[in-house]
Amino acid sequence: MGLPSFPGWRPIGAFPDGDPGDVGSWLLVRGEEAALLEVPEGLTVRRVQQALRRAVVALRFITASHEHWDHLDADVWAALALAFPTARRVHPRDVRGDRLLDVGGEPLWLVKAPKHSATDVVAVFRGVAMTGDIELGTLDSVTDEVPPATRKRSMRRLAGFCDRTGYHVHSIVSAHLNDVRTSVCWPDLFQC
């Protein structure tokens, strides 16, 4: 399965086994630093080390779109913590509002937006938003974990992201790789 690639987005693979519907995992790279986005079942320390060596970068952050097991496997998370003790782990449940991280001088935004799960975070890097399992253009969700009023607030927060931050989003990719769009009008994606 080919993962979408954008400038600064280095695909590691789709996990657990590269089949359609699996979860993509990326290194977000700028300069000599990287952030690991998505920690799914099947991702290994070895695969991350190989990707870091190919990109010639150091791992600065580890994060995921939400804490469901297929996006943040607890065993993989723990193994990465041991293998990369200087990398800062940013658990999605600990993100509040708009959180700004710095990857080699490039902003990495983590935007809290509970819709599919209570821990949903949209990651925005170099104009690309990884939306996790958030369905765009609807208040519906495949889970009932988040009340409808909270979903609606989250969609409004996401729609206002560019105005709040002055940051332009031109492309999106979902964690399961089933929604990839370029040349998007960000606020239009949240019309419900």
C-alpha cells in the first residue's frame, strides 16, 4: 500500500500489515529533527530507527491522533519511550486547545477536537492536516464516544483554525488513508 507523501512527510508504512484500512505512520521532518505521528500496532522500534537513519534526523516528538489501540498501541508507545528516551511523548489525552510544537523551526500544530473519540487531535504540519478518524463534513461518527454538542464545537474549532493561527492548510490525509485531498478550502471541510 502506498502512503501519501507531502513535503516534510516521510511515510514509514501502514500498520499492522499494509492492508487497506490500516493506519499510516509518518516522520514529520524539518532540518535535523522529526516528529513521529501515529504509533499503531505493528510499528516497531527498528522501523522507526531505519526511517530516522534514512532521513538523517533525530526524533524530537512522538504523538498520535487519538488513543484508540489502532493509532496508539500501548506496547509500541512503551517500546518507543525506552528506545528514544530524549524524544518528548505528547499523548493525545494531554493536548488542550491548540498546542504548538517546534520541529526544526517548523510549526507542528496539535489541535484538540473530540469528535470520533474524546482524545481526538488533528496534526497540522507544513500545510497538511492529518485528521485521524474524524469524518469531515458531517456531525456523524462511527462511535458514540463524543456527545453531539461536543462534536459540533470541535467542528467549529477546526473550521476556525486558520483564522486563529494564520496558518494555511492546503491538504488533508486521514489516518486510515481513505481520505486524501489536496488543494482544499479548509473551512469548507467542516460545513455540517
